[in-house]
Amino acid sequence: MTAPKLTPPPPTGIGVLDRWLALLWRLLTADGQIGWSQVDKTGSSIADIDDVTVTAPSDGEMLIYSNGEWVNSGPTAATQQAYSARHG
């Protein structure tokens, strides 16, 4: 299976950010530029994925950490209020 081609980032109108994003895009899309050994995996573990329990997922749900594991959950009043405060 081939990964989809990463398209160039759209311009933001912020010169320094656009130049940085363009440089990052060139590095990410060049063959062999970022090897798996170059990715800092300190503190990561494949076991992190093992403690995710998703039951009957549906649109609008998110993962939350509850009682030592990640579970899917619908939005709570607190998350809806925080979202509304940020996005009107």
C-alpha cells in the first residue's frame, strides 16, 4: 500500500511561517529524509495503544482518559462549553 502524496501547505500570508512550512514540506516529501530512527520515541510505548477501549464509536465522540484507560465518550457539558467559548 502506498501512502498518499503530501500536498504543499497553503500560504498563510505570514512570510516566516510560510517559509518554515515550505521547508518542512520539502523535508517530509524528499525520499529518505526522515528515518524512523530519527524520530524521538522517548517515553512512548506500543502498549499505550493497548489500553484504548472503543465501544460502538459514533460521530462526535472523543477519546478520554478514565480509570486508567482511554475510552470513547460523547462530548460533556464542560467540553461543549469550552468549545463554544472558543468558537462562538
